[in-house]
Amino acid sequence: MHNIEHITLQGPEVKPASGGKAKSLVVFMHGVGADGNDLIGLASFLSSRLPDTHFISPNAPQQCDMSPSGYQWFSLRDWSPKSMLEGAKESAPVVNMFLDMQLKRLGLTDDKLALVGFSQGTMMSLFISLRRPHTLAGVAGFSGALIGEEGIVSKPPICLVHGNADQVVPFAAMGLAEAVLKKHEVEVQTHARRNLGHGIDPEGLDIVAKFLEERLK
């Protein structure tokens, strides 16, 4: 177990392209072994569609145990569902505190917040959003998976994108997540990307941009 309760997350951010006050917030959640810089570049593409949105991409709370220069939301040395669920539960309060702080700072509420995750960041985004007391505007996840289904209290709209040639997180994880989410009556859309490995392609990014536009406008 890591002692991470005292940690305040931080990372690069991009202010609204409009130059005005933020009307919505997008928080990027990076993959294991990366950091906030890994996804903040997506803001330049998304801000043309979302000119009133503030973007922030925090570093995960733990030093990565497999790549010391990067960060992790939880350890992936053990991929068992039990271990991953425990890891997600441990980091959740730190992430929720960060989200609450950012919303307060910008004068926004949960219905103006969207999470965009990649890989482990998708796992964490789904875990957090389904358990927050207030419903988020939406969650977009690339190349991820759903961890645990107990304790779901919130039902934000979800958009999942996954390459069918993913060699890191199995492509089948998207269908499994979709089945569980639908069982809990969560609105979910899934998009398979042909011949894409563990990554984000322009078409997938465009799908997510449209999803965010609908949810944050």
C-alpha cells in the first residue's frame, strides 16, 4: 500500500481558447508509466471544438513501479481483478479531491466536467465517474477496461474507443465493459478501430471530440 492520501495532484493545463472564463473542464487521465504531458497535447486539437473548455492533465499519484520516470494510478504488477480493484479504490479519494478542487477553482459543477482516459487512465476514469455522488457530463476512454461493478451510484454517458489489434489491454475488454454498463443502465457507445494497436488514432480522437462537444455544449 502507498501512503498517498496527502498527495495533491498536479500537471500541465491549457486555458480556454476563447480567452474567457471556463464554462467546462476536461481532465485527462494518462496511462501507466506516463505523466500529464502525455495527453495534454490533445487539448490543442479539442480546444477548436471546445473553445470555452479548460483542460488539465494531472500526473497520477504514485511513481510507476515499472518505469521510475513515470507515474501510475495503481500498480499493474498484478493484473488480477482483485488487485486492480484495490489499487483503484486506494487512488480514488486522491483523484476525487483533485477534481473537486479544480471544479471549485473554476466555479464549475460536475455536470460541466468530462474525463478523458487512456489505458489505465480509462480504468480510473470509469471507476471514479461511476461512483461520484453527482453525475459527470461524460467520460471518454481509449484502450481501457472496466474495474469492478459494485458501488455504482452515478450514470454518466460513456464513450469507449479501442483498437482491435491492441496487444496491451485486450480488445475484448471494451465489449465486457459495455455489457456491465448496460446492465447498470449506463448510456454507453463503443467504437472499434480496425488494425489499431494500443494507442489513439485521428478517427478515434474525432469520435471523442464529437462526444465531448455534445456533452459540454
